[in-house]
Amino acid sequence: MIHRSAYLSTRRRPSLGLLIVFCALIYIAACSSQPSNDNNANATNVSDHYDGKQFYNPYWPNFDKSIWDIIRLRYFSDLVIADNAANTHRVPLVNHIADLRSADPEVFQLTWLGHASFLIQYRGIAILTDPILSSRASPLPFAGYPRLVAMPVGIPDLPAIDYVVISHNHYDHLDINTIKALGHSPQYLVPAKLGKWFTDLGIPPDRVHELDWWENRNDGNITATATPSQHWSGRGVFDRFDTLWASWHVQIADKSFWFAGDTGYNPHQFIEIGERFGGVDLALIPIGAYHPRSFLKEQHVDPEQAIQIHKDVRAKQSIGMHWGTFQLSAEAIDEPAQLIDQARREGKISKGEFTTIAIGETRQLP
């Protein structure tokens, strides 16, 4: 059995400098993220997750976390936080990156770029999920969450990108520098009310497609469906819940994948996804950023819940993501992968059913 105490370092004491930088980060994020007057001008109809002004979670109605809770937990509690910056050697990295520009179009393959960023290639189509190829997940270049391991590839190493799938607007999933670098060429598939963020960057409106849960877009190459997840949105203090969050089901010819984005668990939404689609060839499911559970359980699954989601959506194969790249929580950098491997040894999943891969690894799928 893996004991968390074996991974966690001693408690870190408050630093006035860190507190000042942290508060400045939040202030700038808030100022740069004020909702515009027409933010809800074209809102979706009132539904079980939208009240006409804001979105909400049907199975987690009371969001009671604040920035002050984070500061208290981080600096003024007994929480023990792993020293992940000193243990990046525990994160598997490939020594050689495949030539992503010359992928066999008849082979269904994916490459993990770290965190929730994947490149999926099949039938000559290239799709990126939540791409972040910057050194920090932050609105500021000098503060925020630094990337703990080197980026495996840069934009020039990627093939021409046909589609970019975005789960929500948090900084570790929606990166302004990466989107600017990708530019006008891809089609952007985004949750409801997030389109304006892209058009404000100069992305042509006909390249940005907003979808509410269970809405789909079929353009002849792929069919993409926005599916539910349990999370929240916001790039500052004053814009929480103004845009939707989503997972995504994507069909490319005879292959399908489901990208979970960020999510907590409930025993309803993922079962419904599995029932509606009858299963999926590949699921990309978060396994990290879950400790302490008292603060994160509603919004981030732990490895055990990730395995349950894998079963709920009826995935033939799943790959764990959202770990090993940024330190967003207190668990050790490799604990999520260790717990997935432990579940396999205990017979909770079969060999190859739910795995983790190295950052930069390309895997060809049946």
C-alpha cells in the first residue's frame, strides 16, 4: 500500500514575498478577466446547468471555495506539500520524440505533451486538447505555476493542427500564448460562452464553435460532442461560472475518443455519457491534482475515481493525464501514476486497460 506520508515533504512556512506575488497575480487576473457587458447576450437557454446568467453543476450546487481558502490552506494550515520541484526525475520523459509531421494517416495515435495536452492523429486529421506549451500556467510571465519538466515539443514540431478542443478556461487548460501561436488555422471547439475570448484575440468567428452540453458539430471530418463534467470556470475573481466547462466526445471515422478535461466525480453524468455513446475506444482522464480531498474532491477526481469514470464511460482503454507537469496540489509528483499501477496489481483494472505514458511519448492504438 502506498502511504502518502512517504511522498510528502515538510510543511512550507509562509513567505511575505510569495504572498505579495500571489495576491498581485490574483488582482491582475481579476482586472484582466472582467466580464464584458455583452457576456451573456447570446446565452444558451435556461437549463439544468444554466440559470440565464451563470452556469452551475447539477450535482454540486454549492460552490463555496474562495481565494482566501486557498491562501489559508497553503500558508496557514498544517497541510504538508510534496517538494515536487526536487523530484521531477520521477516523471517519465521520452528520450526521442517521434516525427509528428509524418504520421501514418491510417494509424490512430496520440502523443502526450504534458498535463491535459494531447495530440491525436488519425486519417490525416490532427487534434490538440487543452494545449499549453508555455513555461507557466499563469496570466503573468514571472509568477504562477511553473512547468516542472521541459516541454517535449514546440509549435514548430507539430503538424498542421485541424482542431483544438478546449475543456474550460482555467490557465492550465487555456493558454493565451499557445493559442496566439496556433493562430487562425485550426477550428476551435469550445464550451458555451467561451467563444468571445477567442474572437477578442483576433481568431475569426467562423473558426470558433461554441457548444453546450450534448450539442455536437459534424463537418464531415469529425463529429465532436460537448459532454458534461463537474468543474467550474473563471480566469479571475469576478468571472466565475460565466462560461461553461465540458468534456468532449470526438468521432473520427471508425475511431472515437473522450477527453474528460477537468472534473470531479458524480454517479450520474459519466454513466450517461457511456450509455449515450455505447462506449469509447479511448478515454483521456485526469488522475492528478486531488490532495487534499477536503478542498478538491468536488472538482478534481483522484485515481480511484478516475478508474470509476473509465468504467462509467465504457472505455476500451484509458490514459491518465493532468499530472507530472504543474504542481497544483499537495500530492507527490508521481503518486497518481503509482496509484494507477497499484490498482492494476490489485486486480481493479487489467493490464493495459488504464495506463499512464511518458511525456512526449507517442502511442499507436488499435
